Amino acid sequence: MGMSDDNEDNNSVEETDRRARAMKDGLRKDVEAWSANRSGSAVRAADDFRVPRTPVAPQPAARRVKKPKPVADVAPTPQRNKPFSMSYDGETTAQHIATRVARGAR
């Protein structure tokens, strides 16, 4: 019993140490890349972090724009008589409304 517990404790400590070293190594690489970018030698660091560009879709052909046709000068229309209006037994619209109101229409 005692030996297996000690062995498991050693394995977990070793695993923890291995993970810690891996994290430190990753952080060290990040710091080196950041320092390279800051110092101006970003050529190698830029190659490490380059994002592939997607090709640009070709633009469709431009449509032809029709020129507006010139508008001919329009002659002013002559004054016409008033348009046709309804007649109520020979009364005008105003007279008919007054008659309806007098008879109690709303």
C-alpha cells in the first residue's frame, strides 16, 4: 500500500513538472516572437504568424448606363373650363350641402 501511493505521488509530480516546463517553453517562444516584432527583426516572426489570404472574388462586369433622353420643351397647356361637376336637381354642391344640413343631416 505505501509504495503504490508514493509511486502515484511521484508520477503526478513528474506530470505536473512536465506540464509546467511545456507551458514555460510556450511562453518563452511567445516572448521571443514578441521581442522580435518589437526590435524590427519581424521577418521570421511574421512568417510564423502569417494568416493565409483568401483570393478576392472577381468583380462582375460593369453594366452600361443609358443616357437619359433629352426632354422636349413642353408648351404650356391652355386654360380649360372647370372640370365637370355633379348637379343635384339644378343645385350646386354647396347649395345641396346647405339643404341637407337644414333638413338635419349630419
